[in-house]
Amino acid sequence: MFFLVQQYEAARFSADHLQNPQTPGQTMALLFLRTQMRMAICTVHSRKAVGQFWNVVTNKKIPKRMWSTEMKDFYKSRYNEIPKPPFVFKLTYFGWIFALLVVFFWAYLIYDSTKPPMPKSAQAVAMAKTPVAGDVYFGHYEKYREKGTPVGSEIRFGWFIIRKVTDDNFYLSKGTGMSSNHKPKEQMDNSSFETETLPPLKLSEQSGYNIRFKSADGLTEVYITDKK
């Protein structure tokens, strides 16, 4: 980032009437210097000015430890005559852009943290409700020959109905038109179901987007994605 610090002369007063403590007979001048700091985003001028006595002949600064009482009094008398800085702090063009970006960023964070949550869709609300007897769902089931081994498993897609619920066991019946390939739910019959149910299943996962049932032996799983 661009960064520059420099001093500049804010005011100059002749001190010819004062005795030069370092080189008697050579004239002096009282200079007041301000500090200016320039950055890519802003420019800053110091509020206070630093006073220095300089030998006009040699163009060298006279150390402050050598100041006489008259020099100190002259410094104090001229301090209030120093012109004020044009400004203390000022943003540059890029500084205004940066400031606006910061304001927009924090405004977004505040808005995002205080805005009400987006209303859930009707389907998400329905999927989040506890399944009860009579509910009809769309998804697929998987029957494994061996637990945890998908090879040779039976997979069917279609609609399911919950026949009954006892304690934490759910009894689901498959639709009569189950398909071995995934099809849009609108193309499948959601009104005819087998009388026989799958093995007792337990609810293992539920959110507004999916429901998962699993048998106690781990050989049957039903994945639900939609509710009628």
C-alpha cells in the first residue's frame, strides 16, 4: 500500500532580534513544522506543529537544549499565530470506495443476522412432521442380502404408505407399481398399495428434505424424498 510520511513548513518567523546561542552574530529563524502522512486511502495532517530555531547562515538547526529564555518566550508568543492545517483527516477517492465497502459489508452482516428466516416450503414442513399411519411418501427401498453389502441388493422406487405405528416401529407397504428405475413421482401410482408390509422399521433420520427408515437387522432401508 502507498505510504509516505514527511514534514513541511507551516510557518516561519524572523528571529533576528535574538542572540544566536550557538554562533553569536548569525541570524536565526523560527520554523514551525507539521507532519503529513499520505496513504492510498487517506491523508492526515498533525494537529500540533513542532517549533525549531534554524541558523539562517549555515542552514542548520539549533539544538533545543541550547535555547535561551528569550528564544523560549518567542516560541510561545508565535505558536498561536501558526496557520491551521488545511484538514486533519481526509479520505482519498480510493478511501471513500474502501469506506463504502466496509459500511456495506457490516450492514450486510447485521441484516443477515437480524432478518427473519426464510419461510419453509409446504413440502419441507410436511416432511418435518412425525410420520403417522396413513401418510403416503415417495422414495425407494433397499433390501440387502448381507448387512452393509449392496452387491445383489433389491432396489425399488415408488410410493409407500404407513400402515401402522407401534411404539417406535413403523410398518410400511409398497406401492403396487414399484419400479427398478427411478422415475418422476408424478408418473407413478400413489393410490394402490400392497397389503403386506415391509419388516418393522425404525426412524433413523428426518429433516425437511429426507426421511430414512431402517430395520433392526440393518437389511432393509427406506429413503423418503417427498410426501403426498
